[in-house]
Amino acid sequence: MKKTLMIAGFASLMATTAMADGIAVSMARFDDNFLTVLRNGIQAQADAAGLTVQIEDSQNDVAKQLDQINNFIASGVSAIIVNAVDTSATQAISDAAAAANVPLVYVNRQPINVDTLPDNQAFVASNEVDSSSQGFIEQCNQWAAAGKTEVNVYVMQGELSNQAAVQRTQNYTDVIDAGKCAVKVNVIDQQTANWQRDEAQNLMTNWLSTGAAFDGLLANNDEMALGAIQAMKAANIDMASVIISGVDATQDALASMQAGELDITVFQNAAAQGGGALDAAVKLAAGEAVEQKVYVAFELVTPANLANYLAKN
């Protein structure tokens, strides 16, 4: 039976260390701030437990990632952790691991086959339904507190091949449809900036060139929110006149919030996800049963509680 629960204790990882030496990790990309925190979290927990982990960069290439998985299997690793490049292309990864009877744990990005994973495969992440929805509801409340009844906004999406980007964007519509937004929201335009700060800066620059008045930005992650903020500052936009939300609560995002630029983000616990994935991989390698869906809660971050998150992510 597939269940949901919070992260298990680190002590259980230590207890089965001897059974799990030689865990391989395939990351979607190394040049991503949040995924870097996630990767470092896996490595730090492995080091503390005396585990050997091999972490490779898929460079956002689906074929390269599948080659890595096959190479890991051929080299005889005890278990594999995967941060998927394309969440709609994970069936082949699951099939390869299952055929070789190598335990597999997906981390952070939800595989398309999450509901049909074999018994020795699992998924560790945060539930994306709870991600951007928290930030957007807070954004609506802030607009209402400022006396607005109707607002015009831009929406920046992550990679369209990524389940998180699809869900985080859908959350905006779901909040509105459920009557949870205190103001009427009009979307001026919605485009992808592929999670990247530089692409977001270029996209925001293009939007600003139209001269359209807007009240805020809904960004699927902090990196895009920060890129947009850079473009706004370059265009001398008064940051107090717009409300901007992101997701992840990265250190750069929190610094921007301290500077009075970013208004809202949602903490996604990269270290807990990485530790949870490693814990699940250790247990599966030792022949133990694990919960197949492990969720770490998202947490709303605003200037009011910012201090609680400065030492995280």
C-alpha cells in the first residue's frame, strides 16, 4: 500500500549503513541553486553515516540520465537515487532498475509512474499541491490589505517537462477556483523561464517593454523571481508597488527578502528531502520495506518569520 508520512529519523540510516555502501545518485543538473543544496544534503548525510555515494550530473539531458542509470546498474551499486530530468520520462528508468532488481529512489521531482512503482522503489519530496498555493494565498491577502480588489499579474513557469512546474502553475488556478484569493486576478501573460535566473531576467525585460501596468509576479521558483527582480530594478520599478512570490526559500531569495524586494517564498526543505532519499535507499538496499511516498512539508516564508529560515537551505 502506498502511504504518505514525514521523514524518518537519521538514526535509522546509521543502523543499516553496512548494507548500503555504494549508492549512486543521478542529479538533473548541478547548475541549479536549489538542486545544489539538495545534492550537498545527500553528500553531507552520507559522509556523516560513512556511506560511499557517487553523484553525477545529467546536465538536463534525458538520454544522458538513462545512460547513467544503466552504468550504475552495470557497476553493481547497492541502490540508486534519481532527481529526474524529465518527470514524464521516468518509466524507462524504473524499468531498468526493476529488471536488475536494484533499489531506486526518486527525489524532489515526482515521476510520472509514482503510483505504480515496484516495491523496491520510492519517492521522496514535498507535495507540490502545497507549494505555490501557500504563497499565492498570502499574495492575495497582501493585495487585499493594500486596498486592491483587482490585480494584473505575470506568471513565470519552470520547465514544462517538469511535474513541479505544471503543478505549481495549476495551483494558482486552483486557489482562484476555490475562492481562496481575496482579490480578482487577471493574468497578463504566462511563459516559461525554465527555472533559470537569467532567462527570467530576459523574460521580465520583454514584459516591461510593453509598458503594461502590473501588480505582481507569480514565479514557480525563487531563481526566476530573482531574475525578474533584477529586470525590474534595472527598469527603476518601485519594488514596493508590486508583490512578488517564489518557491524554495533559497539563501539568495531570503537575502532579497531582507532587502525589501522579494515579498513571499515557500520553504522547501532540500536537506530533509536529500536525507529522506538517502534513508530510503539505505533501507531498500538492506532489504527493508519503506513507505513509497515520503513528503516533507512546505512552509510559508514572509518578512515576519524570515529569521527562522536564514540558516536553512
